[in-house]
Amino acid sequence: MQTISLRVEDSFFPHFQALISSLIKDKKVEIVDDGFPSDLIVSSVEEVRRRVYEAEKRIGDGEFLTQEQYNIQMDEFFQKELGITRR
């Protein structure tokens, strides 16, 4: 069996996801464990950007952060909101 990694354009992703789901159902494709928690689902890059923007807005709200403070806040956001650790 072959394994590939793909990047899918955000606007095409829902169609691609439906296609892959169909292939999984027909047992033509299987999902390989990618090491992420099973409850971690991020629907699109736009969703992550929106959530990061909202967090930055809450954090910054009229004050300026140093780069170190920003990194700490973003690390906490990714851990709390998305359940992942930034590298």
C-alpha cells in the first residue's frame, strides 16, 4: 500500500473530504495514524486564522506585547483552544 501527504486548497477541501470519505467507505483508502489526537479536528486554515485573530484581539486589547509575551500567549492559546503544542 502507498502513502502520500497532500495539501488541499481550502475552497476545495469540502469536496475533497467528501471524495476521501467515499473512498474510505468503499475500503479503497484507509486513514493512517498521523500522531494527532483523535479529537483534534481543524476544518480549515481560515478557521485557525480566525481563532488566532480572536485570541490576539483578546490578548492585545489596547496593550502591546513583547515577542516573548506574544509567544507565551499563543502557546497557551494553541494548547487550550486546539489541544496542540506549537513548535
